[in-house]
Amino acid sequence: MNSLTTGAIIGVIGLVLFVTGMPIAFALGLTAIISILLFLDPDEFELFGKLLFDSTNDFGLLAIPLFVLMGNLFGGSAASRQLFAAGEAWLNRIRGGLGMSSVLACAVFAALTGSSPATAAAIGRVAVPEMQARGYSARVAAGAIAAGGTLGILIPPSVTLILYGIAAEVSIGQLFAAGIVPGILVTILFVVWIFIAVSAEARSSQREARATVAAGQASAGLSDTGVQDGYVTPGYTWGERFRALLRTFPFLALIVAILGVLYAGIATPSEAAAVGVVLVFVLIALVYRQLKGRQFLRVLLETTNQSTMILLITAFSAVIATVLSFLSVPQDLAMLVTEMEVNRWLVMLVINVLLLIMGLFLPPVSIIVMVTPVLLPLIVGLGFDPIWFGIIMTLNMEMGLITPPVGLNLYVLKGIAPDVPIKEILLGALPYVVVLAAGIVLLSVFPGLVTWLPGLLF
């Protein structure tokens, strides 16, 4: 039996265990155990414990629970309201401005936490009810937050980029720098789509209103002039706008502090995360006085649960990746593709489709840790930059967060907005899959958008 057939069998074993509904971490662990027993010498099973220990014995992984804690500290307070309020004050007169402000708040919050679910939950609790109260459809409101939340794994600091850096053995600092420009680009693309979606809804409302008037019925107060007639847009004075913006300065200063000590070479990602946790605690507990004792205990418990889950997935995925490496699966796959002399962009298209399919069933953490060691030799062999590929891979993971059946952000939105049908959340989020695909195309055509800043800073 050749190595590629063996790798395919291991993939099928994992898929069967996933569809049983078993927790992802345990499904990966059982897949690793079965793979060792089937394809390696039984005496090598004693390596299982050593591989588990070695996969988590990495100082870089310390950044994960710290960034998760930082995100939960923000999510457990009302601090996210400040970000949303500032965006609303400045964009409220623009068509779709409230939705745009929600996405921008997600972008800033993502830069504070590095967590997609935390971003969607924290901003969504404030933004979704507010948008619905102002006349936005549930579809537009939920879609904007579900997609905006995905920025948490792209805009640094990002837990996903940390895991990719460890798995690919590339600089996490360079990955963080590489995520800044694409993060801004994707945010702009999201904002443009909101403008298009809200404009389409407004035109539809106007047509319905005109039809109602033409039929001689009451128009229910709808005017047929002005695209924003269906939305409540309160006015803000310039003083109120600048005061709202001023209240966001502590958050912006925090982002600069975390990324500054990292890019200046003063601290490693783990040390920068520790600095961030201390500053967040001071900001929320002492400055805003929004964190109470029992609330803080709940934040610690949530952080422990989430971090344990991530690290278990990381450990078991690393064991599978090591087993595949022992069996020469990644090496033989890279050799097979390079010998076929297929156009490298065709190979990249196939890889992107594969990642998208995996994202339908698996969370980003497990995909990153399990797939990266397999694909990296192929990527390098085809002449692609591993830093660039890390960002492309992350955009694929963003798609997975808003596509069923596993799309985590869809269920986060359902949890914070139980009155919105899951169908509406899904229909609102699906257009952003196309937007993210457009982002991948742009970064493929202009790879300098990813590699320019890391090259400048490092």
C-alpha cells in the first residue's frame, strides 16, 4: 500500500468519526490512535504520549489562552458598546451606515481579541437588536455580524495565525504583519457589500410602497422619496461624534501597545499577549469599572474551557500530522504534484476548494494544525510564499465560519439573536463567502498586499 492511499484511509477514518457527532478533539485523538495501530509498528504506540507532550510543549502556544482571556474580558464587559457607538455616530447618515459601523467595530474588536466567536458575540449583542430597531432586516443585520466576526482570525493578533506559524515553523510576527493589509481590505469589501445589500432592500421597499399607493391602499407611512426612508437615522452633533471617537482611544492605544512591543522586537507574541491581558484588565476593571468579582470568575472559567479545547485539538492534530509525516504522505504528495508539471495556480485552486470543503465540517483550529504540515512541502515546492499562503488559508477558514453545517458564527448569532430564524442568518451570511473569495483572488493577483508589510518591518 502506497503512502497516499494510507493517507486517504486516515482521512476517511477521521471523517467517519467526525460525522458521529463526537467532539472534534476526541475524534482527532481516536483517529491518531487508530492510525498508529494500523500503519505503524505497535511498539511505536508508546510515542503517542511523547508526541502529545511535544506538540504542546511550545512557548508560542502560551499566547493562545492569553489572547482568549483578553477577548473574554472584553466580551464580558460593555466595552464593545463604545466601539459600536463611535461607528454609528460617524456613519449613521451613510446608506447602510449602521451595518458598516458594526463591521468596523468587529474589525477593531478583532484586533483586541484574535477570536472570531468572541468578536461576533460581543458586537452582535449590541448591534443586531439596534439594527433591527432601526429598520434593518434580520438578514442584513445578522449577516453583517456573522461575517464581521470572521475578522477575528485574520486581523492580528490571531489565534489561527499563531497556530499556523507554529505548524509551518514561520515567524508569527511576520504573519501578524501580513494580516494587517488583508484585514483592512476584507473589511472594506464587507462595507461595500453592506452598501449594495441595503441599497437593494431600499429599492425593493420603494417599489412595494409605490405599488401599494398605486393600488389605492395606505402606504403605511412609507415615502417614495429617499432610499433611507425605511431606516431610523438619529442625528449627531459634531461634538457628540468627537466625544464618541474619543472614547475609543483607549482601545486603539491598546492595539498599538500590543502590536508595538511585538514589532519593535521588545516582546515575543506570548509576552505581548501577557502585556495585553494586563492592560485590558486595567482598562476594564479600573478605568471603566465594568468587571465585577463573579463576572471575572465566569470569564476565567470560559477561558479555561475554550483554551483547553483549542490545545487538545492542537495536540491531537499534531500527532496525526506526525504520523502522516512518518508515512511520507506530505513528501510523496508534493513530489507527485510537482512531477505532474501542472500549472501551480490550478493546484492552488484545488487546495482552496479542498480547504473550503474541510471548513464545512471542521473548525479552523483543527484544519490549520492538521493540514499545514501536509500542504506546506507542496506549497514551498510550487514556489509560493508560506507567509502568503497562511493568509490565504485563513481567508478560507473565514468562509468555513459562516457556512453550514459547522459554521460557528452562524450558531453564535443564533444564540445572541434567538428571534432571528437560522435560515435568515444563513442567507445573510452566504454573500460574504463570495466576498471572501473575491478577497482571495485579489491577494493572489497582488500578493504584495500580503508580503509588503512583513518585508518592510522584518
